[in-house]
Amino acid sequence: MYQDPYQYLGMLDGEMHRAIRLVVDTGIHSKHWTREQAIQYSLANEARSKDVIIPEIERYMARPGQALSYKIGQLKILELRHKAKTAMGAKFYIKKFHKKVLESGVMHLVLLEKKINLWIAESKQ
């Protein structure tokens, strides 16, 4: 999927960024971190400037569970993609899968799973 090591490094950087956000979200809302503790944790663990980090920290302060919900959604989509790929075999096309996921906009994960299961069933007919 990645054409060179820099693209792969970019993917890893994104994963690290999301992992740090999970720690910050939990730290603020469960461990009762201060704004400054969250900022310092982020600065110590990723290569982003303070000017970029501060608005993100403030967003996580105002929206508890945002990072967690993002990660849960990501994991569910990956699970459904694997399920569809396994069930559909040669009929599976990643672009069609992503179109199916995105075409209805925001929805509960239970509904997304039902939608993808229906798409898988229809592909077998």
C-alpha cells in the first residue's frame, strides 16, 4: 500500500498521534490532569508544536471521550473491512467498501455493521 518508507512513516506518525490523544483524553477526564499536564505530555511524546497541541488539548477538555470514540470507530471499520474481504473474496473492492461506509454519513456503529452485513449478503446473490 505504501510506495516508500516515508509514506509508512507518515502512517505510523498518525497512529502515534491518535494514541497520544487517547492518553490525553483519559488523563484529563479520568486521571484529572490539568491542561498543562496534558500539554506537557503531548510535547514530550510527539513532534508537534505547542501552537498545534494547545487547541487540540482544549478540544479534548471540552469533549470527553472524543479520542476514544474515534478509535472505537476506526477499529470497527477495520473489523468490518476484514469481515467483508474474507466473505467476499475476489468480489471485494476496497473502494466500494469505503463508499459503502461513507455514503450514508454519520451513523451508529450497530447500524453500520448491519449495512455492511447486508452489502456482504447481497454480493453473494
